[in-house]
Amino acid sequence: MATYQDIKGLKVKYLSADPSNLSEGDVWYNSTSNTLKVAPFVAAAWASGGVLGTARTINGAGIQTATLGMGGYLNTAPSGNYQTNAVEEYDGSSWTAQTAMTTEVNIQSTTGTVTAALSAGGNIRPGSSPFTGASEEYNGSSWTAGGSLTTARKGLSGVGTLTATASFGGTYPPGVFTGVTEEYNGTSWGAGGTMTTGRAETTSQGMGIQTSALGAGGKSSAPVATNVVEEYDGSSWTASPALPRNMVGGCAGGTTASAWAAGGTTTAGSGPTVTNSTVLWNGTAWSTSPATLGTAKYALGGSGTGPAGLAFGGNNITNVKQASTDEYSEAAVAAKTITTS
């Protein structure tokens, strides 16, 4: 019969008392109580979901069972433009086409829900002014113009709701990476705190609300990626523990107390650095999860909560736009105690 050491290659610790510095999933034998113990841990996994109607890079907002995917960048350029204004809604199993946005745009800030969403800034049709500060509001059936950002830019991230959004970071000509934060009240934008490290394409969609958000990873200069994380309290940004790896163009979901981030590139740009790995935030520290996306992708959309998320669309390693969707789930596994005598 195989022993634990044969299977795992490690010995079970033999201790007279339970250790105080436990890590998730630790196994030990308590000789005083004659018990075998396993520390609590979180079981996490990604599973295939419905397929987008249009393969593309994309941004999203919502929860796992009700997400809006907005805009993006296509494999081909209909009417001479790779950007798209296509909108799709996910119901927990499949995507359906919704009313298109007025503007064809990608790498913009997206926040809200399937019945009250906001798209702000981003990259529009190539030309003399490819960056926009315009925003559009969605009411579940149609799009209308919203207030304009003070600083037109692309690669910015957003958290919050239609009437309480924080959009931060991004880049604008001539290649300036900014830490500017702007807050939206449903009508107009106002200045918020400035990030310590100006950067674009942070892994921030869905990680928090206007008054409590994480700005994680991104690129602070081309083509340099970073693992820097900062936390926003509604007025200022402060340093937070770094990601386990550099991450640009990943997706995320959750809050400042419980979040996940997945995919992206570990250096700025495409190629073999594109990953399918997942990292987890417990409110204090980051860890690397064994759960992986079905396909290594970057510039993908993300939405959802800490224990239930969605990752969809994006570019693969060869820069081909994807339509696949992955659903994230996690469950806490309680501590186990086995009495041996």
C-alpha cells in the first residue's frame, strides 16, 4: 500500500502541538492528541463556459451569471477598423448579442452591471486622435452619451458602478503612462487621487469599488511589465503587496478583501510570455493558485466576485483573437481531523 510519502514525496510532520504558522493544506500528526490534521484550504478551478459570438479582445463588467462584454479588437478589420462596438451579454451559460455601442473602441474602462453599465475612454478608429475621453452609458437596452473624461487615454482600468466609478491609469500621446484617477457620479467626472506608479493595462477590472479598489500589475513604460500593486481608498493610493509575477493585460474579479487575477503576459507584449495562470488575493497577501485557464490569453475580459468569476475573449500566444469563456469557482475546505486511536 502506498504511503503519503510515496505519493507526495514528503514526510508528515510529527508534532506534539499544532503549529501556529500554518499554510493552506498543511498536513501534520499531533502526537499529544493522536490525530492526523489537515489545515483548511480553498479549492479552486476553471471550467469551460459559453463561446462569444465574436472572437476579440474585450472588456467586461458584471457577475459570473450576468456579464456584459463591450467593444474590443478583432482579427480582421471590417470597414477598415479593427476596433468594434459589439456588445454581448452572458447569462451563466451562453452569450447573446445586445445593442451595439455608438463608438468602436477597445482597451477602455468598463464598469457596472448588465442593466447599468459604463464604457469610458479607450482606443478608437486610427487617425489623428486615436484616444478618446468619451463615455457611454447602457440601461439594459440602449446606449447614450455620458460625461467625458478630463484626460483622453487608452489602457485605463475601472471599478465600481454606473453612478460611482473610479477609472485610473492608462496612456496617452506621445507614449505617456499616467497614474491619473477620475471618478464618475453618473453625470460628470471629477479628479481622484493619483497612483504612485503611472501605468496602463493593470489587472484591475472588477477588483473593488470606487472607494476601495486594487490597481495591480500593468506596464509603466514600453515594453516593461510590473507586479506593483496599489490600493485606493476613494481619495488616495497606497502601496500593497506585489503580485507573485509581472502581469499585463490580465483579467480579474472580486474585492479588496477577496480577489483573483488570471492570464495576461509576464512581459509587455505578446509571445511565449502569455500565461494561463491564476493568482489569488485574500485581503492580506497574494498566492499562486493551481487553477489555470483553458488557454493562455491576454487582453481578455473579466468579471465576477472572489469565489465566482468569468474570463472571456482575448489574444492567444500567436496573437489570434479568442471566443472562449472560462468560469472560475472556489470553495473553502474546512480543516480535517482524523483520530488514529
